[in-house]
Amino acid sequence: MTSEICEKWVQNLDKRMIALCRKIALVSANFQAHPKEIIQKLKIVAVFYLPPNTTSKLQPMDQGVIKNFKIHYRKRILRKGIAALKNNQSMPKINLQESISEISKAWNYDVTDRTIRNSFAKSGEFGKYGGRRRYSLRGTLKNVDTAKRKRRN
């Protein structure tokens, strides 16, 4: 993203909120493409910037999900290259369609729900209630499964 795209998007958001008569707060990462000068141009949207170096501590996806996904994607691409070399073939050229296919496979098959749960737990956004009690996703899924069985009978 560029600062121009970001600025245009936030200004359009501001116009939409004016039309809807709504005031909103937009919390933004402290990223160079998120221009701070935009604040003076906005009428309804209030922009708040996170302090430097806190994004990875506050956003669950930055707690490991993205890193895990990238590792699995790269591993899939490397395996294609290794397989080609083992068969005395030249390195395969990965086109856009193959790349998207590998992205899909890495996300759907390699990134586990456990990785996502752990990332949310690490950030403190998932599983907290009252600061101490933790909800169990496994317990929740068991309750859903039990409810489904009761409806079937």
C-alpha cells in the first residue's frame, strides 16, 4: 500500500461516514504508508496510531500465523524445485496460477487451527474472560457437536 492509496481510502471512508451521520475511530498501525497528515483533512473519522513496535504484540495474525503460513508456502515451492532436480529436470518456473494454488494449499492444509488459536491466545485477544478464565475452543466444539446430535435424534 502507498500513502496515496491509504489517504484516498480514509478520505472516502470519511465521506461515507458523513453521509451516514456516524462518527468512528480508526485505529491504525504506525506504518509509513499510513500518513499522519490525513488527520487534519478528516471531519468525522478520528484516527489513532498505535505506538511504534506494538503491532506484533497486539494483532493475533502477527503473533505467528503469517510467519507459519509463509514457511509452509515456501516449503511447498522448495519441494517442487527439489523434485525437479531429483528427476534431472530444470528448476520449474512458478506462474501465477501455480502460486495461487500453492498459497491455497498452504493455508487450507498446512496452517492449523491450533496455530491460529495459539496466536490469538498469545496476543491476549482470544480466550480471556475477566483477565483469568480461558475459554476452550475444544470444549465449545464439543458443545456444538452435542447439540447437533440432539437435533438429529
